Amino acid sequence: MIAYDLSDDMLGVVANEAKQRKLENIETKQGSVSELPFADGTFDVIVSRYSAHHWSDVQGGARN
């Protein structure tokens, strides 16, 4: 699992919580949603919670 966020502080919260819960399959990666560093097909599932208000172009990456 990869937790991806622009905020280093939020990623620190994720990393600390994962450590406390002894979860070893969580990786954190910092970056912008407008420049995702992942190749197409990298993930089977993507979950985003209340993040669209941070995006400058919500539909820009949509494919038909």
C-alpha cells in the first residue's frame, strides 16, 4: 500500500500509525496529485478521501 500526499506532516502521521500498529506493508510517498509518479496499471484499487478540493483540474486525467 502506498500513502501518497503533498504534506510531509500527514505522511509522518501515517508512518507513525503504521509503526505503532506493526503494519509493514505501508509505504509513504510525497508529491502532488497533478504529477503522479506512478505508471498506468500500477494499482488495482485507488482510494481518495475528501481530496478533490485540492485538485486544480478534477477531470483532467479522466479517460473514456
